[in-house]
Amino acid sequence: MGGVPATVQFNKPLTSGDTLQIITSDFVLWNSGGGPGSTNADGVPVTDNGPQWGQLNPGTPDRGGPFPAAANYSFGVGTLVGSLDGGRSFFAAGTRFEMKVLGNGLLPATNPPAIPNLFLFYWDVNSLDNAGAITFSVRVIRANQ
């Protein structure tokens, strides 16, 4: 996966019924240094004519590195990918993501329970040739507020 993940730390644990939103622009680009070239957070190449939706380039990271479970997943190269459990499982966040939290949002086997972090990654096999960056917003809509 591309480089060091961006980390978002929540000020209190996610709880059942909360909604997590992650949003970035369709036209903010980063580059894997190969493959499809510049893509948006959906892993879709973007040209002067706009997003080229039919040209997704799937990629699976190598088994090595700090997140070996990533080898069990395949998203488009350049996709913004998230993890709420320290890299044991992943989801494609892309340019628009919304998820209702079904569990209590706490990592198991921690005492006291840890406040989970949201890790966001650039999905790629080789992080050494990546360029560019995207900005994103993360919003938690609390169920009981």
C-alpha cells in the first residue's frame, strides 16, 4: 500500500448506529508512478475530459510490509482505502463513502477499550514511486445526538 497511512483519531469510540462519512473530490488526483497514472480516490484515471470510469486497474499489495492482511484484498490502484481495525480488514472509501456502524467500534482484547483510529491508505503495490496527495473530510454523525 502506498506509504504511511493517514490516521484519523476519534475523540470517542464509534458506537452502534453512528454514521461514518469520508468525502473527497472526483477531480483531486494522485499518481502511482505507473499503471493508470493519475487517478482520483476511486482509483479512476482522470483526464481533461473528466473521470474515465471504465478504466479501473485492480491491484493487490505484496504480502510483506506492515499490513500483511492487505494481500487478501484487491481494490483499484490509487483507491482511497480505509481500515478501522489496525489493518486487519479494509474497505474502499473512494471519493464518497458512508457507513452505518453496526458494532461498538472498539478493538477486541483491549482493557480499557481503545479509541479506534481510522487509517486511510493509497492502494498500490509500490509506494516508492507515488506522487501527489488528496485532501478528504471525515465526519461522524452520532446516533444519540
